[in-house]
Amino acid sequence: MRVGAARAVAVDWVRERMRVDPSIEGAVFSGSTVGLPDDAVLPVSSDVDVLLVRDSPGVKVGKFVRGGVLLEVSTVTWAQLGSPEDVLGSWVFAPMFRTDGVIADPSGRLAAVRRRVAAGFADPVWVRRRCAGVRRRVEDGLRALDARAPLADQVLAWVFPTSLVAVWPAVAGLVDPTVRRRYVRASEVLAGHGWGGRYPELLATLDGGGVDAGRVREHLAGLAVVFEEVARLPREGFAFGADLGAAGRPVVVDGGAELVAAGRHREAMFWVLVTYARCDAVVAAVAPERARVVRPGFEAVLADLRVVSAVDRRRRADAVLASLPAWQAVVDAVSRRVVAG
């Protein structure tokens, strides 16, 4: 399916939803389809992300299939979005507004945000502010690791801030890093700005030096079995619950296989680990007797990434924190080159 046709499905869904839910006050495209031309092909492992804007918090809709398109719908309040300048300084929200991705905007407030972000997106002041926000998130997350938390929580609390080091140069390069493919985007940005030689070091912060393609395929095969098991369990109350349903399988399993086929097997381990940890969290909460199905594969992934224990994760986190000044120099160089044109 072409991106334009997929977007049209999303627009129809938003309009239908807004007719029955007046608390939705706007909507905008987000994620990997932002900025893509209508005639681009949407991979089967990709979804179309939509952000609904409300006055008060709403429940995340999550992933579901509509008209043959996998939609991922999240919500945000006006207060969370903030002023146009707040959005412009946010590495999370600004990429959504750099192009005309507004779906619905009865009040005109999103249009005002769009105009401000489009005008200032490449301004060095705002690029630096967004990059500083990424660094703060890395530092805050890695410093706050809690060795007393359940295993899945510990792993997620380690891997997401660690992976933001890959987001950092992408933000400096004015590239939307997306979530699942953030390491691939980082590789492209670093190579495009003369820093490709630093990418192996960045990737090693995730996998400790490398997991071969055959082993990654084994992990994907094991995860596919676990995913089917967890998809049958109740997942209400989990922010990522919809991602572990049948609709989310192509993103995890097929998307991982695509990365392996493209020679990006090490990068695929990011979402393999995230998904295993999420599956483990669900099983621990609602079906602990099924832990024997999930835990061996999860522990095997942790072993291959060399982060089996809380001590391992603390050591790796401290190494990332120590490397941030050097990465700051890379990020600054990328930013200067982008601004210079």
C-alpha cells in the first residue's frame, strides 16, 4: 500500500472518532510516515502513527488494523503539548509539525504550532535545545536505575535511555529518529556527516560488541512463539498492551526479520529486547505460572547482550554516562554542519 492511501484511512478513522468523541480536539500524524511522499510504499512492518489531542488525558488506543492499515493511536493533552515554542524545543513533538501533518484542527491551535515549528525547526538555538533534552533524558534515566525493581522494569529502564544516545545525533541532523529503527537512523546520520567511524561504538552500547545474524534469527523465532502466547493474555492496564496483540506482530517479528535481511541484525536486537521485556512484564502480572514460556528466551537475550545482572546494567549505564561528553562533541559537529547547509 502507498503511504498516501494509508494516511487516507487514518484520516477517515480520525473523523469518525471525532464525531462520536467530542473530547478529541485535534489530531496530527507522527512517527515514521511524517514527511514521506504519498507515493512511497508503506512496508507491511510499519504502522501509521496518529496523535490525538485532548483537553484532558485519554486512554491510549494503541495498535489496530483499519482498512488493511496498521494504525498506532496515542493521545496527548494540550498542557502536555505546550506552547508553540515548547513544541519547537521538544525532540519528541517538533518532528510531527515540521511538515503539514495536521489531520484535524477545529480550533486552529495546531496550525499555529505548525507555523512556528516549520519556521524555526532548523534554527540552531532550537536544535541545541532539542539535543539538550535528549541528553537530559539519557542522564536522568540511567542515573535512576533501580536494582530492586522487577527484571522487566529494570531492563526497560536501562535499554530505552541507552538507546537515546542513538536518537541524539539524529535529532542534531534534523532527522526524525522514530522508535524501532533509531539505530539505523543514527547510522545513516553519522555516516552522512563524516562520523560513521563512531557508529560501532554506539551500537556496542546496546549489544556489548555484537550478536551474529544466526543468533538474532534464533531470538526472533523464540520471540514469535512467546508473542503468540502473550497475545492471548489480558493486557489491559499496560501502556504497551496493544503492541503485544495480533496487530503488533508484523512490527516486531516481520520488522525484525527485515532488519536481519538487510544486514542490520545487531540493530534488530533493540526491539527484540524491548518486546521480550514487555512480554515478561505481562506474564509476571497476569499469568506468572507461564513464566517458563517467556523467561528462558528473555534471559538468553540478556546473556547475549551481556546485561544479565543489575550489576552488568549499572556498569553499562555508567559507561554510557561517561561517554556523553565525547558524544556531545559529535552531536555539536553534526548540528553545525546541518545548520551550515
